[in-house]
Amino acid sequence: MKLVLLSGGSGKRLWPLSNDARSKQFLKVLENKENNLESMVQRVWRQLKSVELANSSVIATSKSQVDMINSQLSSEASLIVEPNRRDTFPAIALAASYIYTIQKASLDEVIAILPVDPYVDDQFFTRVKDLEEAVQRSNAQIALIGVSPTYPSSKYGYIVPISEKGSREYRRVSRFTEKPSEEQAASLIEDGALWNCGVFAFKLGYVISILEEKGLPTDYEELLKQYGTLPKISFDYEVVEKTKDIVVLPYNGYWKDLGTWNTLTEEMATSQIGKGVISTDSENVHLINELDIPITVLGSSNLIVAASPDGILVSDKDASPRIKELVGEFDNRPMYEERRWGWYRVLDYTKLEEGKEVLTKRIGISAGKNLSYQLHDYRDEVWTIIKGKGEFILNGELRTIEAGDVLQIKSGEKHAVKAVTDLEIIEVQTGSQLVEEDIVRLFINWGEIEEYILGMKRA
């Protein structure tokens, strides 16, 4: 069985820590057994390794999340990168074509799809393994995992199985009910309905046949070229709702969707991350502060206080799910991002007269990592080294750098840097288009960069 983990979304309900580049699954606010902070994606990947499923897993994601995933998972995961965000049907179709044409899997191979960020215990992934046998034994087109509800919630979709005598390993599905009222949910639970947790499986040939029926390519490279023309529609609407033969495997263990501040803070092992103070008479308060300035919470209760370079949130916990309604119109660039080589934080951004812009960043490059050999068309840069030692290449010339050095890079000049020890840089960009897309990458790997520079000198 092959696993496809879907990693997408901007997670606006966890603003200001989440943004278009750092979705909720990348927030390091959970605690592992060693008392170290980890993200949802790190937790899930660790659990997959513990049940020996990681080697058969791929992560389907967008270009904006590639560096973040590689950074947090130490480049251990195989990635299928969507050229642009479309929705879950295009993402799953692309993953199926990849497994079919690149991995050369049989059409009888069972493919399991799951979100990259469920909050579950390890036995959940043992249940995921059972999907393969359920698909094979039942001959159903799709097999789902349904979670036994613990209360009548209006936040989840419900799977209604057909009433059958006896305790079978799987049950045929009668219908789906999407986010009912709490009163309807209570009635559904009495009828044996299960929460839909977004985990399902099918034989590879089933999705490949759907692509053929729609006149879409089954070859990965061809589908990649046409990806932008695929409809923006979920797999549930496009496939599951039209499928007649579906079975569900009940799961009785722990499962939770940590999609809002009030649900996420319930699973945090500490009430405070970052600088600040919570007074003793403040009850049920969580403070998460990514800024270098302290935050004090005094005489207040039932609050989430979250601060990042993207903004500051102070909210009653029960009201916190409404944050998406308020910040949905925010279209600011992400002020903090993790990359394969480290991280950067935007310190200041100013628009001057005559279309000029000035952007100041603090950049951290981990020891042994490097920025690509690159150039910019629309901006000049000044780097001030504030911490560590490294190697710097400018137009083919290599030199060592350390704290206190100031480097000037004009537009069009080729440059790269490698951290010998953890390196931090204050970078000031000036130009007319200060966007991440203004990067022409010539070489990524430091060994390739050195080989190219050496070859230039020989020539």
C-alpha cells in the first residue's frame, strides 16, 4: 500500500502564526516525549516511522511549502509538488499519476489518502494499514476510516453506515451528512454515524480510470503540464459523492482536528512559549510569542494571545474560530518563513517615492547549509554579517566572511553563501520589485557551485 499525505492550506484560523507560507501543520507548539517542541507534520511523520509506513509515503504539496517540509523533515520525505494550488481532486489525481508512471505501481496497488496533520495516537496508523485489506476483501471502490464521535459536533462531516447485524470489520456506507446542526448530529450518532476524518483508500486503477473518462492524461509529466486547467474542486465532491460502492472502517481511538486556537491549545503541554508573563490570577490563558519583546497578560482569563512578525492576536478562546472572517482580507506578504537552509524574518518594509522599495530581513542559515548561486534582476542588496562564519562567492570569487563584515551585491551579480557555523545576516534590499520571485537560481548544491567556479577559473 502507498500513502499520500495532503499538505496544503493557509490555516487562517491560526493567524498570526500561520500564513500562506507557514500553514498550521508547521507550527512548533506541540511537545514530544523528549519535551521538545514539534509541529503537526513532524509528529505525524514520526508516527508513520514508528509503524513502518514512512518509506511507502509521499507528500503532495504546493511549491510554497517545499522548503518548509524539507526543513522540518530533514528532506526525508518524497514530495509531489503541485505547480499551483487547485484543491484535493487535482492533488490526488497528480499523486495517482506519479505513483502510476514514475513509481511504476500496479493498477491493483491500494492508495491511502490522509491529511498531513491529524492529531491521533499511534494506533490510528495501524488502522490505516487495515484499509488495504478492506479494499481487497470488500471489492469496494473506496474505503474510509470513520471516527466514533465523542459528542454531537457541527464542525465535522458524518458517515452513515448501513445498519447491519454482527460486528464486521468494515460496513457499507449509506450516505454522508456534511456539518449538521448539533441536534441533527445527536440523532445521527444514535443511528451509528461516524465522523469523517478525511482518510480513505482505493485501488490505483480506480482514479486512473476516472482520469481517462475525463479525457485527462494519466502520464505524470503530461498531467503536470495541464495542471493549471484542472477544476478547483475537492475529491469529496468530484469523486466520493458520485461513488456508489463505499465501505467504512470504524476507529474508536483518539482523533482530533487542531484547526482552531481553542482546539490547538487544549493539546499544548505548556501555557507559554516565548517571552512574557501570565499573572497567577489569569486562568486558562495561552501565550505564544515569536517576537523579541515581552508580552504581559494581567488579570484576564480564557484567552489566546499569539504574536508573530505577521501580527498580534488577543482573543477569547471560544471566539477564536472567527478569526478567519476578520483576517481573510489581509493580503500582506508572509513576514516569517522557514527554508531548507534556515529561516528569515522581515524586519521592515517601506515604499519610497518613484516606485522604490526597501526591505530589511534578518536571515539565519544553519551550519553546513547554503543559499543557491543566484542573481536578482530588480534589486541591490547589502548584507551585514551579525553572527557566525561562512564562505561567500561573488561573481566567481570566493572569500571567507564573519561577524562584522559588510557585503554589497548589485543587481545582476551572481552570489552564494555557505554557513560554516550558524550564520545570521541583516539583509537590506532596495529596488523596484522586492518579491521572492526575483531570484534566478543557477546552482543549488554547494559542491556544484564550487565545481562551476573552479571550471571558470580553469577556462
